[in-house]
Amino acid sequence: MPTQAQTLATAGENAPLTAPEIEFTQWTLDNGLRVIAIQDDSTATVTTSLWYEVGSKLDPDRRSGFAHLFEHILSRKTLNMPYNMIYGLTADVGGTRNASTGDDRTNYYEQVPAQYLETMLWTHRERMAFPVIDEQVFESERDVVKEELRTRMLAPPYGRLSRQVLPEIAYDVLPQRRSTIGSLADLDLATLDDARAFHQAYYGPDTATLIVAGNFDMASLRSLVDRYFADIPPRANPLDVTITARAERRTQPRTAAAYAPGVPLPLIGTVWQGPERAHPDSAALEVLSAIMGRGQNSRFNASLIRTGKAVQAERLLDFNEEGGMLGYYAVLNPAADMDEVAGIMAAEAESFRTGLVSDAELAEAKNELISDSLRARETASGRAFELGEALVSTGDPRAADLRLRAIAAVTPQDVQRAARVWLAPEARVDLTYQSGEDNPATYANPVPMPAFRILPPAVGQPLAVLPEGERQAPPAPGPVPVVSVPQFVRHDLANGMEVIAAQTGDVPLATMTVLVPGGSKSDPRAKAGLADFAAGLASRGTATRSAEEIAAALESLGADFGASARSDGTVFTLTAPTANLPAAGEIFADIIRNASFPQDELERELARTMDGLRIALSDPGSLAGMAVRPLIYGDAPYGNVTSGIPASLAALTREDLAAHRTQYWHPAASQVVVSGGIAPTEAFALTQHLFGDWQAEAPPPAAVDDPAGPSVPVRTVVIDMPEAGQAAVVLAGRGPAQGEPSYYPLALANAVLGGGSSGRLFEEIRTRRSLSYGASSSLGSLADEPLLTASSQTANETVDEVVQVMLDEFARIGTQPLEQDLIDRRRLYLTGSHARRMETSAGFSGIVSNLLALGIDPDEAAQYAARLGAVTPQAASAAAQEYFDPDNISVVIVGNAAAFIDDLRAIRPGVEVIPAAELDLSSADLR
């Protein structure tokens, strides 16, 4: 008779992979507002999101980036909400909020405890009907968007590619040709009057869809929607949001050459015009794209990555309401021949036109795509976003489900037919992207830029925030819903493995995490990166399976495998549809138990990893993050750079990897966490089947002594990168471990200092001064004296001002007592974030496995709110005074030193300047 786990495995192998449909209720108000309600009584939260049919494709003439700029503007002030009050109404009750702009839409969304549903609807009414668009908001947010542009586009070496180069060469006459984030020149041209005109032309209930998802009463929701939205009139002088232009197919191939400062490795690629989202070919093209370049079993991985010709190979696929883009690119190995790689990619593209994809390739791609939707649909919030994104580009709220049905129905003949239409050689644009001075003329589209709209001027008088005594107060919270919280169950296997399981939902998706000891703290300094590289290489072969067989099997099951080292251990994670978890688990267990690290795989991956490091070392933010470890921990084990550095990786051998696995991947010292849509009894049976007979001859590994090491001197280090488009600033010190009495007090103090958009650093650096796109602080997760950091990115010319603000805020929180009301609000912020993570299989697994890595009983996950609840303002203030003393905080800056070094020295005497080319991350001195 088969075991329970074997029965599950057989069922999973035979079951077709599907995703549950999104159930919703829909109605429309007389003013045109569409309302979609997704009810889920299993969650304690509710998500409100307002989707406007206003995207960057509607940016006015010479105002590229304007829809995105206006997204920043709209949430700041209203008739009854002073500047940034929205942050307090969400974060301070345990919620979160944000907004985003795409080609087809702009959305504004919040996820809060369910009792605050009415409050959120009130805020959306305020923003829709009574926004305050004044000089303060306009100038501040324009400066913030400029910093966002520098952070996302100018600072990273490949940042210009997706945001500037690809739109220009992929689109001819469609408005998607301009970047969503715009250009600095167009942002400078924008005016306050433009913002008012944009709002009046496009924003109203008749261009909006309200999606509410989570725990609510349907009758009550209908009443609230009527109360807050029914009396809002549609736009007085509406401008049609429809784009009538459609692209004609290209008949002549083109080439484009783009350059950007500091690009470490050349990139080549090809793009074609694509169809609109609702086109019948879109499903076949999604399948084609997945076969071409998704995962380790893709055609590009075989022809480019496994041959060592490319460090990275990516497919491109973007559907909009009017048209799309598809293609691919590869970041080349320095020794690769550019023409040869271009020929390989072209041949792969042509193969879809001349031959049929295999049944195995087709099935794998379908399972991967449907598995993506399973992950999105694990929560009510995820279902709302999947529905909303499909709706705005098709007009159909059922589009997300119809897409999955279409994908399931795709045949090999459909893929070939779509390839013949959309991958025509005469319609291609070939691209190169290399290091050099950025010059848009070198990749300019020869087709004249299309004409864009000029909006009618705004009418009427702008609104102003009412005096405090005249403002309408937000509604009070409603009743708190009673929701059962998943309880985890423990079980120990006979070999000593501890198993923790919890059913966190009903969506048929589950996550299995295995934590083994070791981690980067176990690496010899000369071989830093050993633990992480061993984890990453583990799936490249076992005694009975090759790398290709492992990738093909996992991806055909719709499973995602991940492995990486953290400082205090190595984590292996498998997420799969529940029906396929047993079959995927067989491979998962084989990887952990029997990784063989084949020499050819080692050499290939080592070369690719070192090329990837070259990219990371050319990015200011990435480099600053690496430098912090040796800066704060010196020669101690925590001073290792987890990913390694080129010299340490070059020293690794197959024998090193095998010895590390034998020593640290030990059953008696390992823990397993299983969560998601699987019952604990089934999880235990499956874990027993996969790992119950795992044995090790050697004893469990000894713990690494004193991983943090002694304190090191405070330093201010500038890593000079003259070509940096923006500078990264990090302040760093040491904090208490989670088991210490001061941990939770400091966690609350840190939330005051740098927790999200209500943190003081964000308020001072972004909101009040517009010096950065963001600023935050964090208390790291290490078993001993974890990193305490604050970080931001800013223009090179404003580095000194950002450093000064950070130091001032460190001093303020350490010297000015924290008030009870502030501590209470920050407590809700932290507990709300924790509760949201616990609702998903991956979030639950991440929280519990983190506690296990720190040597803390996983019961602490259930005690999180109580621990924070016991912290007094006095305790939080005392912790802040101890740990945020600026005199004990080091500073590391990566950027163009010439732009700020003199001003910085006035703030921090004794600044050390190290040219990036001379930086040694293996040395405590960094030289």
C-alpha cells in the first residue's frame, strides 16, 4: 500500500495545473465609477485600490513623465488632509500604501486592518474630488521624481536600457515610445498649471475603477461606496482617454547603438513590435517567450548561459492596450564574440518560425505561467492586483481568467503561427548597449516622434487645505473582524530534523524551506562566498540528476527553487502548486542531500558569478552595501561579503564545496518549514518521505564562535566612483540581537527613525527637502550584534546635506524622549507588517526560518505583537540613546567624491577616500 506522501506524489504528477478563478462582484455608479468587490473573510485586512485609465501614454506634449509626476502629487494634500496625512492614516494603523504608474493606468492603493475600510474610502473620495494642487506640492514632488529618475535610471549602469532606450526603439507611432518616468528636461518644463489641467482633463469617477478586496460585509460596502462616491460628478469637460493610433508593421530591419557611463559588460539584443494585450496572439507569445528565455531549462539558458557566452539572457514581453513589445537581450561574457552571440539569438528566434516547439516545452511554459497566477492569487490583495492590471489594458474584469484559459489552450501550431507574424526578420531592431557617453542620437528612432496632446487650460480656482478647525475628520474605525490565525505544529524526525508546518491558506500553493547551518560566517575570509556559491551551485547536479534534468523537472511542475546563504545559515526554498509539491520535493531533497558540484558546472557558474559581480561593483548602492560588512565587523566572520568578491571566488574548488556540504548540510542540525495550502499532517508525511532516511556520519557542526568580533573604530569612508550618476550614502553601526532585552525597544525606535514613509529620515530627506527618492533605516537579522543601518541615494552634489540630516536625526532620536502616542503608532506599523507577511506561505516561511537561523524559538513569531506591546517609551528612548549615538556610527559613501568631498570633511573630519579601483573588500581597512 502506498504511503500518504507517495499517494500525493502520484496525484500531483497526473493532475493538470490550474488556478482558481477570481470571484468578484461588480457594479457601476451613475457617475461612471466601476466598483469591483473581492470578498475574503479569511484575512484580517482589506485592500482598497483606485485604478484610473490614465497612464503615461496620455502624457501631454513636451511633458513626458507627467502622469507619473501627477501620481506623486495627488496623494499629498486634499481639502481635509494636510500634507502627507495619508501616510499616518495607513502606516500608523498597521497598514501600507503606495501608488504606481504604467503605460495604461495609474493606481493608488492601501492595505489596512479591515476595520479601517471606511477611512480608506474617505481618503479616496478626498483625492478624487478635492485634491489640493499647489506650489509646495508641485515643486517638492517634481524634485522627488528627479531623484527617482537618477536612482532608477542614471545611477545603475543598465538603468537607461529599460526606461529610455527600449521604449524609443520598440515603438514608432504609439505614445509608449516615451519613458514613463520622463526626462529631466521635460520635468523642468512642467508647471503647476499643467498639473491642474491634467487633473481636470483626466481624473474623475468616469475614468476610474475602485477595487476592494479582503474582509468586509458586502451590503455595508455598497452603502459606503454610495456615501463616499455617488455624489462626485464626472469630469466637467472630459478628454477622451482612448488612443486611436495603431502601429503599422515595420518592413525594414534597423540597428541602434546605445551607450551609458560605467557599463561593465556589453549588451546586445533585438526587439519587435508586439500586439495589444487583448490580441488573440498574446497567449501564444507569452508561451513562446517563456520557452525562449524563462528559467534554467529555457533555450537561451542552454545556448548562451550554459555555453558561457553570456552572463545574463533575458526575454522581453510587454503588452499594452494599443500595442506591445517583445524581444530579448544578453549581457555578454567579456571574452564572447558579439556577432556570434547575436547570431545564436537570431537563430533561436527563427527556430520558432520554422519549427514546432515540443510538447514538453509547451507543457512546461504553461505550468510556469499558471503557477505565477497561483502565487498572485494567494491573497485577496494579490487577486485584486491581477484583476486590475488585466482590466485596465483590456476593459474586461474577466481578462485575467480568460488569459489563463487562453494559455492552457495554446498549441505548438499557435506558437509557430504567432512567431511567423511577430518575429519577422524584416521587422526587427537590433541593439547594442556599451560603456560610453550617453547620446540619444545614436539610438534615435528614424520615425518622427508622434504628436502628443496639448491639454486645455485649467479652469476655476485651485483648492486649499481647510484651516484645522474646519476640516472634516476621517471616519472612525469600524468593528474588528474575528479571524482565525494559522497555528503551526511541530514534529521531529528520527534523524533530528525539526519540522514546523502551518496551513496558511486554501490556495493550492505551498512553500517548503530547509535551513542548514553554516552561512557566510563559516567562510574563510580568503574564500568568502563559499557558502553562498555552494548553495547556488547545488541545483546544478546530483549523483543521479544533471543540471538540465533538475531544471526541466522543476520547471515542468511549475515549481520555483531557490538557495542562498545568509550570515547565520543557508536557506533552500521550494514553492510549488500543492498537487506538484511531492514530485518537486523529490528533486528538492535530492539537491540538498546529494549535490555533487560537477567541475564543468562549477567553472561555468564561477565565471558567470564573477561577471555578475563586476556589474554589482559598478552600482553605487550595491557597492556600498558590500563595503558595510568589513567596515563594521572588520576581520570577524560577519565581515565576510556573503556573495564573495572576485579574488575569493577565484580561489574556490570543488573540494571546498563538497567539504562545506558534508560539514554543514547536516540532518541533525537542519530545520524544515512547510506552509501554504497544505495541511500539517500531509506536510509531516511528505517531509518524512523526503528526509526521514537522511543520515550523516559526522557529528553536527560546531557553532562559529564570536561571529561579530570586537568593536572596530568609527570611520567615514568615501569610495570614489567619478562616473556615478548618483551617490549612495550608508550610516552603519551595531545593534542588539533579537534575544537581548533592548531588541524590541530598539526595533520601535528604529521604526520612528526610518520605518517607511512615516519615518523621520523619509520625512526629512524626501518629503521636506526632496533630496532623495527615499531614505530608511533598518535593524538587521544576525544572531550576534546585527547591523544597524540607515541609507539613501542622492545627487552627488547633495551628499553632504543628506549625511548631515541623517546624523542630526540620529542625534535627535537619541536625546529627545519619545512620546507614548508616537510609540503606539509605530507599534501598529510594525505589527501590521508582520501580520501581512504571516498571511502568505512565503512570508510565514521567511519569518519562521529567520527565527530558526537566529537560534530563537519559532513561537516568537506568535509573540511579536505582545513583545512590542510591552515596550514603554522610556525603554525605546533608552535603546535609541545607546545605539543611535552619531559618535559611534560609521559612514560609507559611494559616488563622485569631487562633487562633495570638501563639504563632507567639514561635517566628518578624517574622511578616507578610496578610489573604487583600489577597494579591497576582503580587508578590514578596505584597501
